[in-house]
Amino acid sequence: MLKSESKTMVSILSLSTVTGITTVITGIIPQLKETFPKVPTTMIELLVTIANFSALITLLLNPLLTKKFNLKRIVILGLVTSVLAGIVPIFTTSFVLIMISRIILGLGVGLFSPHAISLIAHSYHGKLRARLLGYQTGLSALGNAVLLGLASLLVTVSWHNVFWLYGLLIVVAILVKQFVPEPVVDESDQNVVKSVQLPRRQWLLIILAFITYLLIWGVQLKLPSYFEGRQFGNPQVLNLTLAAMNIGGFLAGISFGHLYQKLHRYTLTLGYAGAALSILILWTTTNPIVAVSAAVFFNFIYSYTGPYLIFTSNAGLEENQVNTLSSYLTVATIISAFFAPIVWNLIGQIGPQSLTDNVLLWIMSILSVLAIMTVFINIRKRKTI
């Protein structure tokens, strides 16, 4: 492979390492609560998830924008916008300004994040494309792990310093500008896709995907407060735990194909049941090492559910239906991130313990119900075959 081609490949794959950069501040939720004691917990947690919601705007506009201004230019604009908005909280303690910066950050992320995949699809073909798409998934998880690991170092000085991590996006922007050519897109790919009807089964899977991601957001948002309340470690330990959780997700991703060949429909059951068990351990333990292990195992075992839902929901669909389904699944996961703080802070008020403990109890209960439901559905399907 030519040296220039290697640089292009590395530059394209570098986008995958920063697609989850909005969540890099998850570990500083306790520090933000201390800084803004009069701000409701829901609003504090929205600082993490609001960027995902505002990204939906530019995600939906992306086809029109890339057609008018070219894909490469839109990617660079998104990265630069995210840098400028992302570092704003370094220089202010105004909650309103920080919230506005997070909304603008999401707009930038929505411009570049979908092209971590589309640049691979447009630039490569055959087995190489398939291999790079596999790398893309792994690099996304590893990128999050590295960013959260760096956050664990920066937070020891000040929570403001964590926002310097958004400056790394300028490096990716330079790589894209220097080494990624404007991809050649077929005219047929740029045509507006007409509305396509999806079968009832796919709509049920979309709803299940929404619930599935809502549950994992509940754990990720409440884990910082839970660790603080149980005194399981300082902010550095929490950020390292979140980083290790992403490594667990990466391992699940690369082993999904093999596991699915063994368990088939019961892969989803394993994901829900294993996650419920890990939350039970996390909820009952007083040992920090056990708590960290349970959190990492949760993200590992639960990460089997997402690929399963995506894989099975595409079964039996025509090409135009697959594109429509992918769009709806993306919207469902993004909306779940936005509603997670609102939903869990309301539900958490119902229960015998603190809000955070109640949320984990509710999540464990829902996961258990989903696991039982999938068992009965699988048994019923086996009888009809």
C-alpha cells in the first residue's frame, strides 16, 4: 500500500475515535453538582446528553448539506465547530453558557459523526471495506476509553480541564483536510429517498432499541453519583471505570459474531439477564473493587444487545427498507439519550431508597422483565417452527 493511501486510511479512521466525544464529561457530574448546587440534577445530566439531541438536527440535514457543500467540507466544519464549542466551559462558570456550548457542540458532532462510516463506504470496496467497518466499531469504543482515561488525569486538577479534550478534534480536522480526498459519490446515492413502509416487527424492534439505550444511559448517568454516594473512589477512579467499561464494550463487539452463532435468539436474553445480574451486584456491594468489576461487566454483557437488535432488525428487508430502518434506529438512540435524565430522575423518586439507588433498582427490574419476556418469545417461536 502506498504511503499516501495509508495516511488517507488512518485519517478516515481517526474520525471513529471521536464520534463519542460528547460523553467524555460523564465522570465529572459530581463536580458539576458541587459547582452548581442550585441547578436541578436533571439539568446537570442534560449537559452530557443535550449534545446528542442537538446533533439530531444536523444529522437530518446532512444529506442536503453534503450535496450542496461537499462531504469533506462539512466534516471539517463539524470538527471545527465542535472544537470551538467544546472548549467554552474551560473559561466560564456560567451554567447557561455551558449549556449553550453543549448544544452547539452537538450541532458540530452531527455534521461529522455519520461520515466515520460513509467515508469508508465511499472510499473502499469489497473485503477491505468490510474490514474497515469492523475497525470503525472497535475504534469508536477504544477512542471513548482513551478519552475517559485522559479525563481521569485532567479531573484531578479541575473539572474545567476535562473540556480541553475537545481540542483534540482539531488534530482530526487537520488529518481530514490534508489526507482525505473528496469522495466520488454516485448520482443515484444522492437522490432523495422516498418514504418506505416498515413491517410491524421492525417497529417493535425500534421501540425495544429505544428502551435498551434508555436503560444504559440511566446506568451511565447515575454511576458517578452512585460511586460518590458509596465512596467507591475519587473522580479519577470513576473516569477510569468508565474507560474500562468502554473496553468491555469493545470486547463484546468483536466477539458478537461468534457468540451469536452459538446462542442465536438467546443472545438478547443473555445481554438483558447478564446486565440485570451486574446491576444487582452493583446495587448490593460495599466493596469498591466488586463495584468497578460489576460496572465493567455490565457494559460488556449489555453491549451484545445493540448489535443483536441491529442485525436481526435488518433481516428480510429490501435495500430501501434497510436505509429507512437505519435512520429510525439512529433517531431512536439519540432521542433516548435526551430523555434519559428526565425519565430516570422522575422514576427515581419512586422507591424505598435514594434517587440514585431507586434508579438502579428500576433498571435492574426492567432488565429482568425483558430477559424473561425474550425467553418466552423464543420458546413460543421454537414451538411454531
